[in-house]
Amino acid sequence: MKYIFFIFFFLLQISVFSQIRGTNGIFNSQSTNDENVTQSDTSKNKTKERLLTGRLSGDTIVGHINSWIFQDRLLHNKPFEVDTFITDFHIYDKLKQNSVSSARLGNIGLASQSNFFFNSQNSYDFIFENQYVNYLITNENLAFYSTNLPFTYIMHSGSTKQVNEQVLTILHTQNINPKLNVGFRYDVINSKGQMTNNTAIINSAGAWVSYFGTRYNLQSNFALNKIQNNQNGGIKEEYFVPNAEIDPINLSDTKLKLNTIGLMIHQKYKFGITKVNETKVLDHEKADSTVFDTVFVPFASLNHTLKIKRSFRTYSDETNATNAFYPSYQQASFTYDSVAFTKFENVFQLQLNENQQSKFKFRVRAYVKNEFIKYGSNWGGELPENFIFNPDFLSRPKNYDYTNTSFGGALFDYSSKKWDWNFEAEFFVLGKRAGDLLFTGNLERIFSVKKDSIIILINGNYSNSTPYFLYENFNSNHFNWQNSFDKENKIHASFEVSYPKYKSIVQMQLANIDNFIYFDSLSTPKQSEKRINVISVKMNKDFAIGKFKWTNNIIYQLISDKNILQIPDFIYNTQFFASYYLFNNALKVESGIEAEFTSSYTLPAYSPAIGQFYQNTQNASELIDSKGGNYPMLSVYVNFKVKKVLLFVNFRNMNTLWDKSHSYTTYLYPTEKMTLHWGVLWRFYD
């Protein structure tokens, strides 16, 4: 059946013609706006965005709302799209929105890992957050807004009682005056899941304020997340019966809690001069008159960014403390592991704007950054009388403090008529990361081709960095390690070509990594002795003929060591749908089928106690295979749009209706059976 499905789409592709299509989530803007951009900069950035997406950020509400994400390393404001397009509206799961294919645990809101190597999100010092990055509201991804009218966004989705899934997003923002904007966002995920003891509950909230004055700017936000997951450890293999209504699980009374709280305050004071511009105008009597207009021209600015973050994780198991499912333990009567993380970060930065009279028109930034980081860990449980600690384990509790100080600088120019570019370097001089070096560079250009354009993006970075603290030090009831790893050396390069006329993007990436760190078959950190090389080719292409449209996302990955990186070589995601109107064009409808396919690959395993995906070395059994992929996951959906309201109905994983055997994206964790999901979105901006 799966091969008939792909042959059908292949034959259809031969007969269709390329057309322009405005899509959501495929052609994201790559331009970055600076707070002090000139009028020519702004126009150029908008031109690039229009070429890429066919519209401006938020222009589904034309002239009403602008939004951006603050990027503090270079103090850029990256446009963020407030998209209310009907296309792809049924993709409400944030994991699905951000990753074309992932290793999952059989329920929304649980830990996940991208199957696309270059989409991995291992960017947080507190490594337990990396598996939930798609669901968290953070200081880094919480958008700022500027609106002419109050704007409110309410999204709610649900499912049948079999899963009992509820997802809610509420957002409100408004300008107090033309310079000052405030707002808040609240997200909720509550899903029972289809497996026993697999419930996910996530409550996330964020609030922000932004002020843009003549000389003083302020951008500040606050983010809070509370995650509660039941951890069942997957199917208990020896008692597994295919197609049973209830699957036997490894862990029956295990809970994980992860709380994060973050505050970001960015302030900028601009130095400059006030210029007077004279403009000649004609009055109603056609007589000349002169209008004088004062304009503040900044030539430098002093910036300060403060970030405060607190994260706390607990893992408890009251009935399985010595379960053979865990590779090791202290033989306590129950498990209550806790890890706390606190980080204070200050960045002072001086920016020099370009001199319009100079031959070389670029901007310069220099900064100094200081970090104070504190870790604390403990594990609980009553110990037997005359208990002797395992010599490989640490006594409890443990606290670690350290600091880092670095200097950095950047050169960049977004006003050039040819190439936009930026180069940045950061060097750590004091603290645990002393000697670390980071270097990044980006080039971008639009080439005109017969009344159309081709966009080229070239990115590269080099890092020689100290491993995250928790890779070297961890203390719990089941896992304890003390490692001394070498610095990880990584080179990454990317080349991308976009052809907006034909809605096509081709991207090639490569990575070369020495001393790569991963979790081995014992679910403990290990540093690879071999160099890891990954090359990927990613292609996005859309076709349309009449009312029918077909989108294609294809990824091919060439991986040097598949024992360490257990991800598929080939990933394909496609949608085929029809777009039409009903009831005298009052109702817009898009109905179609969506499919995800990956080549066969070794499934990664997952450890609940440390919340990490690790190397799977299990051989396939008669009941459960250690291989995944090589089958299509199918969904059928209908999206509706009536004025300011959007609705969807989505039958996910339709393939399970005729293929009764379990399919997996993570070892021992079956994917969900066919389930009906629905959702509705309301927008208010008046």
C-alpha cells in the first residue's frame, strides 16, 4: 500500500506545472532588522521578505501589526510572522510545526528529538530542556509586537476521549501609545495519551513590554514554564501482545517535573545629533513655502542586556526504585532526584553606526559578557541500615558554582546594494570556558533574473567549546558520572538558493565535529573518538494546477557513523490538497492528505530517569523491532476559514486503520493510533 501511495504522487508530479503559492512555514523570512535601521535598510528587508513569502510579516492583517523576535547576540530584531493563513492550519502541534520528522514518545507534550540533524536544538546549558524546546516559551522565542489596534488571538484544539487532548493558546497585545507596547501569552497542553501512564501537562506563560524612544529603547520579557509528565518507560517487551487494547509498560508510578523561569531586560541609549531638513512645498495658492523637520541621527549606542534564568527538574519513582529497567541504582526505597540550575548573564555592548560619508559603510559592535552559573543536585530515598555508598556514586547533595567571561565583536552591513553580511567572533578569557572560541559569518544577496529574483544565503560557523556542565557532572539515585571531556570542535557550513517565482528552495549543509558527545548504550555521556561528518541536502518544492496543490519537503542525510547518530537517511513530507470556496465565497475550504515517510533506521532509545535519548544497541525481537521508518504516516484534514475564524478537522495516522501492527519513532514507544483532532482560532483586532 505504501508503495502505491508514492507511485501515485510521482506520476502526478510529472503532469503538473509550477505556480506561485503563498504558504505557511516553508518560506520563512531570513532577513534581520536592526533597531537602528535606516529607511533604505527597512525597504530592502521588506523587499526580501516579500520575495520569499509573497507577503510582509503580519500582512494578513494589513497595516495593523508588526512583530519580531529579539536576537541579543547582534541586537537584531528578526521579523516574526503573525500568520493566520488557512494553509497548514491543521498543523497545530508545535513539534510538527518546527520539525519535519522527530523521535517521539507517543503523545504530544513529551520529550522529542529531531530526525533532521541540522534541526537539533541542543542549545541549552540545562540539557533537560532541549527535549522540550518546541513547547517552551522562552526569552529567546517570545515575540514582541507593535499594533495600531488591540490584537487578541485565541486558539483551542481537542481530540476524542481516547486521547483526551486539549491545547489552548491565548495572546493579547496593544500599544499604550505609539512608542510603548505591552502584551501577554498563555499556552496550555493537557493530553492523556493512548498508553498507560503517559500523560503530558504543560503550562507556559509570557509577558513583554517594548518602548522605542528617540534616544532610549527598552525590550523586556518574562517567561514561565511548568511541565508535568508521567514516564512509563515504554512497552515491557516480554509481556507485549500485538494489537492489545492495553500495552504493558515498564514504569507505573513515575513522574517528571520541569519548571523554568526567565527574565530578559535589554536597554539601549543612543548618541547622535539632531539635523534639520528643509522641504519645499506648494500651498493651495500654489505659492512656495518651506517646512522644517528635525530628525535625530544616531551615530553610536550603549547597550546592556540582563538575563536571569532559573530551572528545576525532579524525577520521582515510588514503586520501581530498584526496577531492573534502570541500569544502576543506589538501592534506596524510592527515587526522588532533583537538579537545579541558575544563570545570571550580563552583556555590555557598544555599537558604532556606519558613516554615510565614508567609503566603507558598515557597522561595528564590541561587547563583554559575564555569566554566573550555579548547579545543585540531590537524590532522595530512605537507605537500608548500615548502607554503604556505591563507590561509583556521589554522596548527596552536591553544589557547583562557576563563572565565564568573554569578549566579542562584530562587523555587519545590511544596507549594501550587493551583499548583506555579518561576521562575529567571541573569545572566552576567564572561567570554566576559558579558551573557547566562537566564530560565525553570513552572506545574503538578491539577484535579479528577468523581472524575478534568486536569493542566495551562505552561512558558516566554527566553535571550539567546553562541553555542557551536566555532561561531565551528574548526581542521582540511578545515574552518577564524573567525566573530563575535551573541547568539542565543530565546523558548520550552509549554502541555500531560493527561487521565489517557482517557490523552490534548495539547501546544502555540512558539519565536521571532533570530540562529539552523545549518550551511549548505558545512557551515560560519552565522547566519540572518531570524527563525525554529516552532509545534508534539503529541497522544498510546491506545485499547483487549478485548485489542486502539492507541497514537497525532501531531506537526504549522509552520516558517517550511524551507530552514534541514529537518524534516517531520507525524510519526505508531502501534502496534496484542494483549495476552493463555498456559499458565495463566504467560506474558504482546503481539504487534503498529508504524509510523512522516512527510510529504515535504528530507533533511538529513551531514558526517563535522565530525560535523554541514547544509543540503542538492542537486536530486534519477535514482537518488537529495533528498526523504524520505511512506512508512510497518513493524515486526512479539512481547513475552514470564515472571516476572522479558522477551523480544522484532522484524522491523524489514518494508516493504522489497515496496518494494525505498531509503528515506532523511538524504541519501545509506539506511535498513536488513528485519532480525530479538531481546532478553532478566533482573532480580534478592533
